[in-house]
Amino acid sequence: MTLRLRSVLPIRFYTAEMICGLQFLHGHNIVHRDLKPENIMLDADGHVRIIDLGLAQDGVTASNKISGVTGTLDYMAPEVLLRKKYGTAVDWWSLGIVVSRMAAGRSPFYSGPVSRMAFKAITTAKPKFPTWLNPDVKHLTKRLVRKNSERRLGVCGNIRAHPFFSTIGWEELQERRARPPFTPFVPVLENQHLKWPENNKALHPLAGFSFMSPSWTL
């Protein structure tokens, strides 16, 4: 998946809201383990929603780490691939990959079809960024994708204090008072011609099919 936003403003906003979401999960000892663009949605007001907790694990603390190779390869942290014990740091690594994809249109590591090359890049290679990338985005991403999970931003240091977020009002953001970059959906039911006629009989779910087994109509 290729994703790139032209301006740093939406990147800053969406990343900040993802941080709030991850910190909420981690505050309840939950690790998501599969943070990626496909699992980051916008609600009707334009705010970020982290979805799909199918691979999430609860009860994770600094003294109670977990193991297991699970998630999506391009977003997996080195410690996951190396089958080490891990904690919430894996989500911050994934966030770094997501930020890179938003800002640069690609991962800072190899993410092609050859899985062994992806494995080697994630576990041993240094991240690579375009020369034109915003310096604050680059610095933020580099700190999120540190190989040493104990030194990874989010686990080590206050990620909210990073210079990239200098214009973010965190309290306003958490209370959903911050205005999103855009509103993705218009409430379609405000359009009168789309409202369901109150006096019309509801149709059978399979009405209009060319053939129906008699048992389906019961």
C-alpha cells in the first residue's frame, strides 16, 4: 500500500491522535501488534480510530512481556521477528513505519515481495529516508524505529514533547475539540430523497434474485 500526504499538517494531526490511541491501549496493558494503514480509520468527524484488535494482547507490562511472531511483516519490530520477548515498544515501531509511509510514501526499510530481504532489513539495516523529507518527521521516525526497543521513543522519553508536535494542544486533541484536517463523510441521511419511505413495506433481504430456494423465503 502506498500512502503519502502532501502536507505535514495532516501527518502531525493523525500521528498525534494515533499516539493518544496507543497510549490509551498501553495504559490498559494492551498491545495492538498490528498497527498499519489498513487498521487506522477515520470516523464521520475526521478523527482517527484504531481498529482490528484481533491480534491484540492484554496483560502486557514491563515485567510481563509476551512473545509470538504475529502481525504484518512490513510493520513488525525487530524483536518480534527475532522471536524475543516484547512489550508495548512493538506498537511504537509500527507507528514509525506508518509515519514514514504517510510522509515519504514508503517504509524506511525494504518492503518488497522477498520476505527474507524484508527480515534482514528490519533486523539489521539502517532506515533510509528521502533527502527532501521534513527534518522533524525524519527525526521522529528515526527515534521510533530504533532497533533497541528500550531506547525507542514512546517507551523511552516523552513522545508528546517531540518538536514535531510543538503546535499540538494535547488536551484539546484528547477531548476531540481539535478540528481534523478534513471531514471525510457527509451524513447522507440528511438528504431527503435518500430517506426510507415510512409507509413502504420492508423488502425481503433476497428480493430481486432471479432464483431463490423455497426454504429461503420462510
